[in-house]
Amino acid sequence: MGLRYGEKGFLVLVVTASLLAIGQGGTIVVGGSEGWRFGFNYTDWSIQNSPFYINDKLVFKYDPPSDPQFAYSIYLLQNMASYISC
């Protein structure tokens, strides 16, 4: 059982839209105008600002911590295996 003409057109439209979404790359400031900060709910932020696509660039803007109790470090890991083993 094959696809009818209308179904083929819809499938082509979906595939084309998917490829365009993959090809685009936006710049997203994590945390919005307030930037990256301690105690913020980034799960809620990501739900409200999704979807994210391949080639999107995530920017983390933050001030140096003023309280040593909440100090943090930023690392750029080489690959997914490094992330998983961290």
C-alpha cells in the first residue's frame, strides 16, 4: 500500500521543513536577558524557549561569583564521552 498524491506532498513538506530547521542556527542567550545565574530554574527556561535545533549556539553570559560559597567553574568538554564520564 503506497502513499497517495496528497500524502506524498505532505511528506515532502515535512522533510523539507525538517531539513531547513537543521540548517538554521540561531544564537540563544541561556537565561535570557538576566543571563546565567545561580539558583535559576533552567528546566523551566528551556521548556519556555524551546525548540532548539542543531547548529544553534548557546551563549552563557555571567558575572564572576561574589560569594565563594556559590563559586562555579566552566569547562568546554571535548566530546560526549567526556561529558558522560564527568
